[in-house]
Amino acid sequence: GAGVSQSPSNKVTEKGKDVELRCDPISGHTALYWYRQSLGQGLEFLIYFQGNSAPDKSGLPSDRFSAERTGGSVSTLTIQRTQQEDSAVYLCASSPQGPSGNTIYFGEGSWLTVV
Amino acid sequence: QKEVEQDPGPLSVPEGAIVSLNCTYSNSAFQYFMWYRQYSRKGPELLMYTYSSGNKEDGRFTAQVDKSSKYISLFIRDSQPSDSATYLCAMGQGGSEKLVFGKGTKLTVNP
């Protein structure tokens, strides 16, 4: 597709379950980002990939959160043992290189609700 | 003090008004500044990108950066109902791929 694709678009899960969120970046974009947007909050940086490596994962809030990227393309964000405070929109973005000199393009997000 | 402060509004204006949106920041290392527009249940889309102090104009939109005051603005001229959205400021610094966002200002332009 032409844009950043995320799935699922909506997910309701029970507290304590694991969830996987998928991001398919724009073809050819080497940089990939995950951000989280909670109600009434700005976007919060989670992790940055350049190719398959993650030089900056400083925003992951706890060890329940992990992410990987394979083939320099698709990325998966995994949240283990979900908690109600994990309810948020998880936004993926990609860029040809990085935001310092380039536009980053966001997907429409995965809306996660933990009940 | 948060790194980036942005008044959440909401801001309601009549069609045709000039809109001023602002952010302040505390980190003097920020070098590049962006404004994003986010419609309801959509991802943010980049409106303006500026590097260092000064003005940048693109159609009805003008971005201003004042690094000495740590203050950035977005002006929207001849506002339209289609401009109704949440506007997010974002900033970054060299050597880091992380953007720091404001909380966003919700704007409604009434026809």
C-alpha cells in the first residue's frame, strides 16, 4: 500500500492477556518508530528502528513491552500481561532515514482497550 | 517542567479567522520543529517542518520559531471548517531520532 499500515485497527483484550500489534511501513523506508497516545496526552516515543536494529528503545515503559522488526520491513510491538493503563492508541511511523532531515509518516494507529 | 508545553484548548473560531497556535519548550538542544494535524481517529500528518529560528510559509500556514524565547507558533489564515482538527507541535534534536510532542490543541472552525 501507499501508506503505513497497522493492524489490528481496534483491539479489546482482557487484563493479563498478551497482545501483538503489527506495522507495515512504507516500502523502502529504513526508519520505523512506535509512539503511544493516551487520552488527553501527546504522543509518547516508545522505540526507533533503523533497519532491523533498535538503537533507541528508551521509551518502552516496562519490560512487558517489546518490539522487533524483521527483513527491514514489518515490525511487531508486543505487550505482555496487559494492564488497564496500557489502553491507548499505538501509532507506528516510518521515514526514509530519520526525522532530523525527513518527514515521518504515521499510520492510523491500533486502538487498544484493556478491560 | 515538561519539555514541551502546549495549551490543549479547545479553541473555537469562526470561518475566515486567523488562528494562532503556540508551544513553549525547555530543552535548548532542540533544533528542528514540526507541526502536525490530526483528525479524529486518524494518524498525525505533517503540516510544517522548520529548522532553526525564523518563519516558514506554506499557503495559508505560517510557522514561526523563536529559539531565544523557546517558543514556536503556527498561524492559519482564512481558516476553514476543514481545518478543524487537533494540532500537535513536535521537536527534535540532532543525534536523536526521538520526537517530543506537545499534548495538542483541539481547534474547531465554525462555518
